[in-house]
Amino acid sequence: MSTTAAVLCGLAGQLPSRVVTNEELARRLDTDDDWIRTRTGIRRRHVVEPGQATSDLAVEAGGRALAAAATDRVDAVVVATTTPDRPCPATAPLVAARLGLTGAAAFDVGAVCTGFVYGLASAAGLIAAGVADSVLLIGADTYSTIVDPLDRANAIIFGDGAGAVVLRAGHPDEPGAVGHFDLGSDGAHEDLITVAAGGSRQRSTPGEPSHEDRHFAMRGKEVYRHAVTRMAESARATLSRAGWKIDDVDHFVPHQANLRILHSVADDLGLPRERCVTHVESVGNTGAASIPLALADAAARQTVKPGDRLLLTAFGGGLTWGSCLLTWPSLPQPERMTTP
Ligand code: UT7
């Protein structure tokens, strides 16, 4: 391992103010609160207003993470997202400019719901290579802008939000240092989670693309099976790389896909469910924002304390997956984002 690590020194989350409850969804879709809670654990989610874009949430979260880190300068801004403001250009340069960080390196990471963990690895790499001394990493997604509101299978799952961290150069042994990592992918299953149109494969022609092709599609049952297997495998690979045992993990912070998935992964790992950090109940699946939002929520509730050992594990379209470890540092406490 490099002698220079990326060390977490600022954290913040941002949720749009509009809350959509299961009851509201049940009024316009053929679904009900009991089905949604039993299958997913989700009670409500936050969604953006018309005209509000991913960068708007990213700027809010990023600005507050910079304030928490007591800095107004970073060398690089990385935005992990599946819902950029536009297909071109990337969202990160705009976010950087709006935060007064013009001149910083800025790029997006596309690894769907694994984007934040891939972003952490990218930030750690920039810092270890001496390319940057500090990085603002933001996981931000507005799935409500790509999910068909009439698609009951997906409209119930996803919510919008952004979570941001500031990472600075430091020592691998200090609290907040991120690493060891495990990252992986399996593109043979790219068809399980897709937006068909909007890229080079399916080009736009007058009158096209069709309504379905513009929207997010997911083969839920198959994704569920892959998610449980891949997350458990990735978590084990990371622990083994670091020489940690499952009992060394104080908090498991998985991508907040679905409460049943999170509990199945915890059970598979032999980890008591109470050590699994969950936030999905009040925000749904927020894509690349889900892990930093869960961290910000846990830090705000003080369920995560300095010195606690964390295992972060994500899974998403691609397929992609990834994990990393960190010992929680002393950080300014983020504000509570949602009511219990
Ligand atoms: O972030 C990326 C990772 N994504 C995920 O991890 C999502 C993984 N998948 C899941 O979480 C679950 O597969 C879902 C929550 C999406 C669905 O749960 P499921 O237990 O796999 O249900 P299903 O898709 O097998 O559907 C069972 C039934 C179907 O009816 P029939 O065919 O049995 O008559 C669906 O049409 O439930 C029906 N259904 C619904 N019923 C009420 C599907 N969506 C709904 C709904 N309300 N919202």
C-alpha cells in the first residue's frame, strides 16, 4: 500500500424537501403501503421538484461537506452519478464552478449505485499518486428524473439525494483513512439495469426514442439475487485483504438498495443485523448517494463514533460492486436530515 492515504475530513448530505410517502404512491399506482414496506422496507422518499437537477443537490451537499472540513479549496471534484444534468458535459465541472472551485480537476464517475465506492477508490488513487492533496467526492442522483412515474416496480424504490465527503492526504494508519478496497464488475449482465436510449448504441432519430427506452428499467428479481451474492463476496474479499474478521466490523454500511437485501447480506456474512446501518426506510434507494447519505445520517444520530470500524459495500448496474474499510474519524456532526 502507498504511504499516502485519502483521509475523510468532511461529510454532509442533502435531500430535496418534497417527501413522497407510500400512501401518496398508492393513490396513483396499483400498489399499497404494506406491499412496499414488506418487500423493500421503504416508507417514504424525497424527490426533486420540476427543474431541480442533480447538480443542485450536489452543490448543496458539497458546499456543506467543504464547510465541515473547514476548507474552501480542493484539488479535484468527483461526482458519482447515473443521472448527470446532461449526457454531455460531465456534471462535476459545473458543480466545481458553482462551489467556487474553478480550476480544480473535475470529472464524473459512472458505476451506477456502486459509484460512491468507485469514487472513493478514484480519490484515494489521485491522492496516493500525488496528483491531488484534497478531493471533494459527491454521490448524487435524481432517479425520479429517469424512472417512469407510472412504473410501480421502480417508482416505489427510488428516491433523490446527494451525499458528499472531503478527503485529504494523510497516513494510512490514521482514523478516517480509506482502504483496503475491492472493486469488480460483470458486464455480461448489463441488461439487468438499463436506460436503453441516450447513448451511442440507440441513437436518437426524429420521434424517437420511445417512452420506455428513455426510462430506467430493472429486472428486479435477478438484480436482487446478484446483489446479495456480490455484496457478500465483495465484503469478504475486502475483510480478508485487510486481515479483519467479521467481528472486527462495528458498522456495515451497504448501498441502501432494499432492506431485505441488506439484512440478507448481513445474515450471509454472520453479522448481527443491528450492526447494519440502514437509512433506506426514510429515503429509498438514492443510487450513488446512498452510502454517503447513510453515513451522514448515522453520524448525525451519533450511532457511528470516532474509532468505530466500518465496512462499506455497494452494488449496482453494470453490474458493478465494491467495498472499502475505514475507521471513523472525529468529524463535525452533520445535521439530521430526516425525521425518525
Ligand atoms: O440499486 C440497484 C439495486 N437494485 C435493487 O437492489 C433492487 C432489487 N430488487 C428488489 O428489490 C425486488 O426485486 C423488488 C422490490 C423490485 C420487487 O420485489 P419482488 O419480491 O422481487 O417482487 P416481483 O418483482 O417478483 O413481483 C411480485 C409481484 C408481481 O405480481 P405477480 O406477477 O406475482 O402477479 C408484480 O407484478 O408483485 C407485483 N408488483 C407489485 N405489487 C404491488 C411489482 N411491483 C409492485 C408494487 N406494488 N409496487
